[in-house]
Amino acid sequence: AILTMHRWEVLLPGVPITTNLGFLGLCNVVLLTIDDKYAIFDPGHYGNREPLLSALSSKGLGVKDIDYVILSHLHFDHALNATLFPNAQVIVSRNEVEYARTTSNDPYVVPYLIDLLKDRIRYVNDGDEFLGARFVLLPGHTGGTMGLLLEDKTLLVGDAIKYVSEALSGRATFTYYSNELANESIMKALGIARVIVPGHDMPFTINGKSIKPLTNEPFNFQLTLKGHLRITLMSEHFY
């Protein structure tokens, strides 16, 4: 068997931040290099488009160099920038497309992306192989949330696990499809992975029941406010 070489790096870090005026939606945007192919897992949304282009440029890459865009699910904050990559095949789970077309109570889903990208969408199912990696269905947060398991047992999970706190508690904090399935998906992910890249928090390692950050260097999140505002900060630490 020919061994496929998988490399991954977080291009833009997911930030676990919400406001009383809405969700900022800064997810982990991951660049995968699989042999001589480039893939983006969860490209983010318009709010991080410029930083994404800058991060790609720093790697010597442009939007035309990306061969695949993999969407863990069809929420705006993970999926909208799929339109940035003109040459990329866009990969999404068949279950998620069905969910996006039929759901009526999920305010964050973007069903029109399916039509915008219809000429280059590839639908996949649980267990399908992709360049030596494997798709893993992790439903609950949405109807068809999907992870990608690399050969070194790194699992990119999107919002099947949004925050480290969900991995520690084994319980999803909010779901749009099924709480019960979401909790099952968390445990499934923890059971098959060595490293997990969550939707909106630091990647972490799993060793038995021990969960630790992949790096001890916290991301420096800079918030600039211009205007007449009163700020209330609430911070929770789980390490």
C-alpha cells in the first residue's frame, strides 16, 4: 500500500466568543496538505475572509491553488467562504445537504450554498475514504455534521465538538438537530481520535481520559472597539 502523507495546520484559530448581539462565528480554518493536493477544512465566513487570504498568501498560496474545500456542516460561520475557491471541489455530507434543505428551525444554516456550488459539490457518506483519510458522520449539532479522520488519528470535527469544555463534560452546549445524538457524537469522536481540532477552540490531545491542549501557547485574541460602549467581560478557563 502507498502511504498518503497528511499534514495539517490551523490557518485561522477558532475563538470561543459570543456576544449579546449575536455570534461572531470565528471557527478553526484548517489547511490540509495531502500529498500534492491542498484542502481547506471549514473555510469560515465573510468576517474572516481577509485574514484567510492573508494567511494563504503567507504560505505562498492563492485561492486557485486549493483543490478541495471540506465543509463539516452548512452553518454560515464554517461554510460561506467556500465560494472563494474557484477550482475546488466542495465536499459535504449527503445527510447535511438533506438537513439544510428541509430544516425550518436552524437560523445559521445556508441552504443556498448548495445551489451556488452545485456544479462542483461532491456528496459523501459516513465511512467514505478521501485521499487516505476517512469521513466520520457526527450528527447532532446539525443533521449531517461530519468530521475527517486523518491517518495519524487527528480528527477535524467542526462543531460536533465546539469547545474543549464539551469534550471535558461529554455534553453539547447547544444543538439544532438533536441533543442526544450530539452527545453521542462527542463520545464517538473522543473514542477514535488522538488529536481533535474542534470548531471554536484550541486543538487538544486525548490520552485515555486525559484531555490536554496540543500547545501551551494560548492564541492572542485582540479586540478593538471604536465607539461608545460599555464592556462586560466573562471568561471561563478549562485547562
